[in-house]
Amino acid sequence: MKIGYGWDSHEFKRGIPLKIGGVEIAHEKGLGGHSDGDVLLHAITDALLGAIAAPDIGTLFSPSDPRWEGADSAVFLGEALRRVAAAGYKVLNIDSTLILSTPKIGPHANALRDRVSQLTAVPPDCIGIKAKTPEGMGTENAAIAHAVVLLQKISTTAGRKPTKKPRS
Ligand code: MG
């Protein structure tokens, strides 16, 4: 078993769509960033990469690389999942907390859970989507996401040294 943790934040900006957890949410502001600014998918991606000690999202998908301008963050998540599978692990569960003043996430939590489930092949009842407002933090113009993942080894051979044949 391996645990992974990821964190991200993006600033709200007017005139761009708001995308959280792969779901577009109607709101007067969206999250700025080089990609689509999906703070939740970025935190989950980093949690997956961290669990297998892979390079982080900013290293794999540099914000200075024009290829990732406006990119769908599902692409980043897909690469992290590919690396997790290649290392011989499957994702058991994902838990997350969003911290933002508006919009309210509660009415969208099931849609976010279902979309993250589609993107990760983790059952919806193994995906936690929680939200809090930034009381006293002074981060009203930002969205913050924390995520943890738990991975289970599925392959007994991947990543293990070859064993010597026993002497006869
Ligand atoms: Mg980010």
C-alpha cells in the first residue's frame, strides 16, 4: 500500500469558465492558470504522482510549455494514472477537500464525484469530495484543493528485483 498527497491553488479570474473536478460549473469567474486551472484534478494528479515517487505535475507538464496552454487537466490525470498502473498499483480510494468562498460546492459534489470516478475508474463510493469556506484565511479570490490517494499493489513483479533461482 502507498499513500499520496497533493495540494494546489488557483486564482479566480473573470471571463473564463470554472472547471473543478472535470466539471464545468456556472459561475461569474473561473480559475486562471496555464491549463484549464482545474485545481481539484491537479491536486489528485499530484497525489497519485507522489504516491509512486514520480516527478510532480509541474515537472511533467511545465507551465512554460506551450503544449499545455489551456490543456484539459484530464490529460495530466491520465498520465499520472498510467504511471501508477505501470508501477503495478491500483487506486483504492481518493479523498479531497476544496477550500473556496464561492460557488457552493455541495450542490455539485455528486457531479464532481461521478466525473472523477469516470476519469480514474475508482468507484464513486471510494471518492471523497468535501468543501469548506476559507474562514479567516484571506484567500477569498482563490480555490484551494487538498487530495490524498491510497494505492494497492496489484502486480507482485512490477518494480521488484528479479529473484535468484533456488539451488537444486
Ligand atoms: Mg494547478
